Amino acid sequence: MEYVIYLDEVMGLVLVTASGDWVPAIDNNMIHEIMDVVETKKLSRVLLDISALHFDFPMIQIFERVRDVREFRLEHNQISSKVALVYSASNTKVEQDMQFFETVAQNRSLPYRIFTDVNDARKWLAAP
């Protein structure tokens, strides 16, 4: 798994792209780096493009991942930072998994939304 973090300070966004095969430890590092950037740059909107990331999670792992992300965000006092996840709806299972992730995140008061189009994600992030 590889990722790159960019800043768009004009738009007030943290832009992240992740690709390859999903690796939990690398994903954890990425999340912590994103939170550090959000904190130091005082930005509160993240566009995370995972359309080139390969993953296949059982439902329980998705549920646990949201729990872990919420704990990371609580530790960094970043519960309110908006995150748009852009993914590739390559099959029905991925679509269902991402919808489940969004639902679980929102039920945990995390402002995550899923998108298959990066422009739709940017519009949502730009809205007040």
C-alpha cells in the first residue's frame, strides 16, 4: 500500500491518494499523518481517494475499522473534520461495503461520505 498526502491550502483541503493492496499498519500510519496535517495546518476537510486501493473486508472488519478510526480521531480531537472517500464501485460487494462503512461512520458521529466521483466529493466538502 502506498499513499501520498497533498495540501490544497487555497481550497482548504487535505488531498490523499492511496493505492495498492490495503495494509492495516500502513493505513494506520496514513490516518495519523492526515490527522497531523489537519491539526498543524488547521484544515478540517479531507478528500481521500482510494479508487486505486484494493481491499476485501468482512463486515465485522469494516465495523472494527470505523471504531478504530473514531478512537484515532478522538485522541487527536478531530471528530468534526469532514472526510470524503472516493472509491471505485468495481463490483456489488465493494459498493455494499462502502455503504456499510458510511452508515457505521455516521452512526458514530463521524462526518464521512462516500463517492464514486471526485467532483461530487469536492462539492460536498465545499458545502458549509
